[in-house]
Amino acid sequence: MSTISFEKRTAIFLAAICGQTYTQFENESGTFVVPRTYEIASTFKAASFAGKEEYFGYMLESKDTIVIAFRGSNTRSDWISDVIARQNKFPYMRDSGLVHRGFLSIYKSARKKIISTLSKLSPQKKLFVTGHSLGGALATLCAVDIVANTPFESPCVYTFASPRVGNAVFAKTFDRQIATRHRIYNVNDLVPQLPPVIYRSPKTDQNYYYVHVKKGDEVRFQKGSISANHAIGNYFSELVKLDTAYAQELCTYNPGFCPNG
């Protein structure tokens, strides 16, 4: 593992938070494990490319903290959205660049509930925005939107295995607006390498350019398959090594909260 710049316990906690977005999706009722001291502020759905609304995440609140968590790709229609790599203008901040059309479409369908919920919460609380895989891309879009359109001026962003989200202008916008940002990725994970730096649309023959947001925080594990190298449970297991005592306490006091590696 390379030099760590992120807060270790925060990363471990938020990786577990991301794991629960998949639990939420897999349970028809949308239930998931809420860690102690937190309560649910909101849950939200979004429409993937197929147009079907699905659970895509939730918002938690404690005495001094708010967490917004986005789910990654877990259905075939999510992946179809992922590969629509043509770009549109990011509409929620002026002159903020171009972003992945599929990611933006999903975020748009969840946005109203998220911004509405934030309007009822205290901007004095520390706000974390997190997500795994596709959820990392959605968290990246959401953070810029929050800075531009809510009283929350300094959201902290932790993403895991996020793909590239937009062009150089958008990446610079994100880097300028989001002071605390950690894009945690496994060097053996394929998803953070997508979309390619230059994506040529087969429909339009137009080139679209992608640049990762900063700051990339590298972890390293090899589990022998594309899916295992990408799984949030394996990211969690790798991060646990940074503070095993904290992780053990977190998992013991919150049964069912921690993802399996």
C-alpha cells in the first residue's frame, strides 16, 4: 500500500457504509444496517438506463455528521448506463465542464430527493459523500452540485473504485471546489481505468476525453478475477489492515454492518 493520505478510520467506516448500499438494493424493502449513533435521514432511488427506479443509496445523520452514500453497479441496466460514455455539460455549476452522459442521467433522477433532504439538515454538520464503483462517480457529481447549490460549502469526498467521470475542465472544477477528496483505488481493479482517456463514440465517431479527479489514493490487492479485484468487500478487507482494532470494534458493535471480503 502506498503512502496513506486519507484518514484511516474514516475510510474503513465509509467502505462499510458503501457495502450497505448493496444490502439496501438486494432487500426488496430497502432495509440495511445503520451504524450506532446514526439514523436514516433519507433513502433514495434512481433510474438506470432501462428507466426502472431502483434503490441507489441513502443519507444518514448523527449528532455532528451527515453521510450521503451511493451504490455501484449491480444490475445489467446499470452497466448499460456505464458504457454510454458520450458527454454532456454538467448542468449544476456554470462552466464546469463535460461529464459522462450515463452517470449524469442516473444522478439527475436521484438529485431532487438528495438536495431536498439536505435543505432540512444543518450545514454546521460535517458532510461526507461516498460511493463505490458507479457510486463513486455519482458521489463526485453530487459533491460539486452540493457546493454550488446548497449551504454545505465543504463536503468531504471518499470514493472507492470510481471510474473517470468527466473531462479535464470538470476534473479541475472538482479539484478546486472539493478540498478534502480521496479517490481510493486498487491498482489491479479494471473499473478505475474506465472510461478510457480517449473514448471514441461508435455512433458519432466523436472523441470524448476523460481525466480522473484528484487525489488518487492507491491500495494494492490481487484476488484473481476482475470482479473480486473490484468488490467493495475486498476494498474493506484491505483497508482494515490499517487499523484492525478499530475495524474489529466497528464490526462487533454493529452486527451485519461490515462487508465480507
